[in-house]
Amino acid sequence: MAVETAAISQEAVVPAAPAPATAVSVTWHNRIATISRERCARCHHEGGAGPFALLTPDDFSGAATMISEAVESGIMPPWVASAASGPFRYDGRLRPDEKQDLLTWLKAGCPVGVATAPEVPFVPQRGWGIGEPDLVVPIAEAVAIPPSGVVDYLKVSAPTGLDRVVWVQAIQILCEHPTICHHVLARVSYPGTAHQEFVDFYLPGSVPTIYPDGMAMMLRPGAVIEFDLHYTPDGVAHRERTSIGFKFAKGPPQQRVRCRILDHGGKLSIPPGAANHEVSYEFRFPADTHIRRLTPHMHLRGKSARIEIVAPDGAVTTPIELPQWLPDWQFSYEFMEPLFIPKGTLIRGIHVFDNSKANPFNPDPTARVRNGPQIWDEMAGVFIEMFSPVDSPLVPIAERDRVGGEGDGR
């Protein structure tokens, strides 16, 4: 923060002691407008995923106490990864200086200050941020969302109608009513096979996935989009028809994006009351590749998770560590620079579950929890988005490829 030194008066004979330096007051115009635009407005704008707008000083002052408490506790802005994770292309954390300045400003009554330059307005994304899609795949029917209560997780299949191979360079999941769209997971499957690939992920404030030139994802004929939908009522009844849009590449790429799900499999068995039940799984890459994005996944009993990379020489790094799992905020983590994964590298997932009554999200501490798709079941896995030359071998991740795993299946 800039520092302004108070003027020092001088007496003709005896110099007066200098006045103490005082920090420039934090104002909307000299600091907070930028923080709002970069950290808050993505969700908190009219029609956005946040419950109210945070675009003006009045927006903040009207909820100053609540905002202060949420920022001080770390609840907002939501972010799960540790400070040592990444670095990521998008990082939702407030930097320490941003947090301190925001709290100082709120406590001071949200002073506006004097504008020294035109303010850069926040322009919310409306509709398709990838341009007009070449293919739009909606869920078959709109879902009725009540004004209150709990809406169960929904699984919906939607055929793409593709009769040829297409290369996809941009993807966007579009919710008609962002205020009720908590998160959406999209995978692709093909009739007659059990294989699925991760396609994209929506969270409040998400931006479209746009691959660099020369990089694209392949969709084959007969592709079916498998949606996992989590809606949360916002006080108003809605009919929501979520869709996914694809923008095709102009030609075959040099790098092919491939997505895989590495998980613990169907052997989870978390004992009743267990407060620190750890499971792990591993996979050794059979060929060189790059990892662009990782998305760890658990349900309500999740406590913490970390993903380790073990190089062929034995060196271990931890690109993602989630010390406190929050089931309401499941992010997809895109690295600032893709991780190079040489042949022979091991990736290891380590997940800890809390099935005790101390877990505020736990629906039933007396239950033995097993693997399953429902929110009251559990999962332990990570979605891996990789890329490698189009003519390189496919990197499979299947049951036979796992190096190890824990669980007795009882």
C-alpha cells in the first residue's frame, strides 16, 4: 500500500518533532473497486450466482458486517486449495494485502474517495462466452426447481446426435438461472461401452474452457453427454434447462486433449463414526503426457484430499492439496503452466473421510458408507485433463491400470 508522509513544520530556531507517517486511507476508488471487479463481481452481480450484487460502495455498506465476517473467516471468496498448491490460472483466494484492505475499508464505513481515472466497469458474461456454438446439447426436459427445500442430485443423459468425428476447441456449460445452479459436471460416454471421459465442469463464477490454438478434444459419433446436476433453491420457483455448447476447431489439432477419471473404484467401506478414514490409489503413466487440469472429487464425508506426483527418479511433488474439503465448493484446478508427466511417472490420490458426528455435513454417522453416485454415498477420485500429440498412444486409466488401493469392500 502506498504511504503518504505528513508535512513537517519547521521553527526558525528549534525544529519541531516530525509528525508520524499515516497510511493513505483505503477507498473505493483507490483500491476496493479493483478488488470487487476481480474477486467478487464474477458471482455477485444481478442475475449471477451470488445472492446479491457487490458492484458499488452501497452494495458493500449495506452488508458490511456480514461481508466482514465471511472474509475474516475465509468463507468468502470460496477457495479450497492450500496456498502451496498450484500455481493456478485462476486462483479465487484474496491475497493477504487484499483481505486486509477490504476489512479495513469495511470497518471504516466504506469510504468512496476521489476518482483519479475512469473506473473500469465489470461486464457480466451473458449467454455464450465462446461465441455461437457449433453444437448445443441441452438436457431433454427442464427441471422444476422449488423456491425452497433440498433438490436431490440429478443424473441426466443427453445424446449429441453426432454422426462424425469432431474436434472441439471451446466448451461452455450454460445455466439458464445461475442463482440456482450450484455445480454441473459433464462427461461423455459411448453406447455399448463403459468408458467415460470428463468434458467440463461448471461452478458459480466459472468461465468457458477455451483451448489454445492447435489443441482440441475429440468427440466421436454417437457421443452422449452425461450430466451430474446440483441445483439449490433461491427463494423463487424456476424451470431450469441446463445445456453444454461446443465450438469446433478449424481443423485437426497438433495436441489432443484426453480426459480420464482415476478413482478408488467400488471398494470404499468407511466405518461408522470413523473420523479419519484414509484411502489411496495410484496410476503409473505408460507414456509422456501433460496435465492441464485436475479436479479432485468426494461427497459429504470428505475431510481432506491431496494429489501427489512421483517422478521416475522418486521426487514427490504435491500440485494440489485440499486441507479442508468443502462439498459445496468443488473446483476444477487449471495449472498456470501444464505439468509435464514423463513416462513412468506415478500419480497418487490420498483422500481422508470423516464419518463422525463432528462432521457437520454428515447425514448419518451410524452408517457404513460405500462407493456410490448419490450424495449420501461416497467417491474418492480425481478427474485428469491431459494433452499429448494426436498420434501418441492413448493413456488409459482403467481398473487393471491401478497400482494399488485400499478398501475391504465389506
